[in-house]
Amino acid sequence: MSLLRDTSVVLEDRVQLPRLYYAWHTVKAFAPDDATLDVLAFILAGDRSSRLYTKLVYDLQVAQRVTAFQNSGRRDGFFQLDATPKEGRAPSEIAKLFDAEVASLAQHGPSAREVQRAQNTLRANFLDQLASVLGKADQLNYYNYFVGTPDYVQQDAARYDRVTAADVQRAAAQYLGAKKVILTVVPTGKTDLQVHHAGSAHRSRAGVRPRCGGLRVRAGARAEADPRTADSGFPTGTRPGGDAGDRQRPADARAGADAQAAAHRTARAA
């Protein structure tokens, strides 16, 4: 399934601040580029030292949180990038910064240090997950379900060790350079805040709350929460290959499900 053009969706909700979501169709769990996309997500918005978090939250102070993650399922996957603007800032400002940073990664790639830092953090989180009995059981069950054997921990970790800066650059160009769904969640009555891209299809979901799709985050970013936005929770942790214990934030699950539904509708219409 691929989009022929960017699809812009607006959702009115009972929130005080808007939020912008980008979603791209990617690959299923354990596909060749799955680990590469996890590393890409970390470099973009994996922690407070990541590219977008540093630029949007600290340097320019236009956003209060930024998140990126690769969500891989058994049949398919998607890459999500989202941010909550600070009060008085428009989602369109965030969109321009998203576009610029994604284009920069696709054109110039990350530094070797960025890749190494992402790999070290993902591995540390992975080992932390295995420290408890519940974490081990969770991980073994995850492998058994996705790859058919619970004995896959070494192969899983090795996927991340093999990722190079060139791989991340290629993935940014290939996947994040493709057409995407742009979802703008806005306070009720403020649809003028919707982000539009040239040539994109526009859809409105005014007054409709998308259902939670039950999606889970495997690897990506933690970010600051704010009670004025659509949700107040965030992922419990991140690790290579282990989504069985890291659930997506409720509002992000709803937004991700809505973005996927919009993508499928657009593809069928095309």
C-alpha cells in the first residue's frame, strides 16, 4: 500500500493545544530495515539530546514535546513523528521544521557518533527489559509470536549493531521521503490550524474521536507530558525488538489508528 500524494487530516478534539502528526508507511517487524528505522527514530527524537528535541524544545522553544518511533507489526509497520507546539505557536511552524530535518538526514545522513549513541541507548534499554522475570517472559513470547522461536535475543540485538550511518541516510530518503499522512489535532472550532501541504488531499474528522488501535511502541522517544494536551502519559520504555511491554500513549494510539485509516482510504480511492 502506497499513497499517491500527502493526505492531510484534521481532527477536532477537547484539547487546549494542537498537536501535529506525520505518519509514513514502512515495514513489518524484523524486516531488513526495521532496526534501521528504530535508530532513525532515536536520532530524530529519541531523547532530549536528539535532533528535533534539541532544536524545537531547547533552541527555538516552539514545542514542548517531540516524539518519533517506528511501529512494526506482524504484517506491516509505520513511522510516526509528532510534536505539541507551545502555546501561541502554530502546527505549521512545526511542520516546516520537521520537513527541514528529515530532508537534512536524507541528504547528509547522521554522524557516526549519533548512530553509535542510538545503538548504545537502545541496547541499554534492551538489557534493562531483560532484567526482570516478567521482562524475559514478555520478550520470549514476543519472539515466539513474530519469528517462530523464543530463542532470538542474540539475532535481534545483532540487527542494531549492523546499522550504519549510510543505512540511516538511505532509510530517511526511502521511507520518510515518500508520501505521508499529516494529522493535525486541534481544539474544537480551530480547524484553521490544520497543516496543509501543496498537492495534499484534505479530510476533516471534526467532532470524531478515532478509536484506540491497541498499537504498541517498540523503540522511539520519551517526551515531556503536559496536562493541557490530549494525553498525560508516555511510553514506559524503549528497546530493540520488544514491544510487548511498551504501550503507546492513548492519544497517540488513537492518532496512529486515524492516520492509518486515512492512508488506506486514500489508497483505495486512488
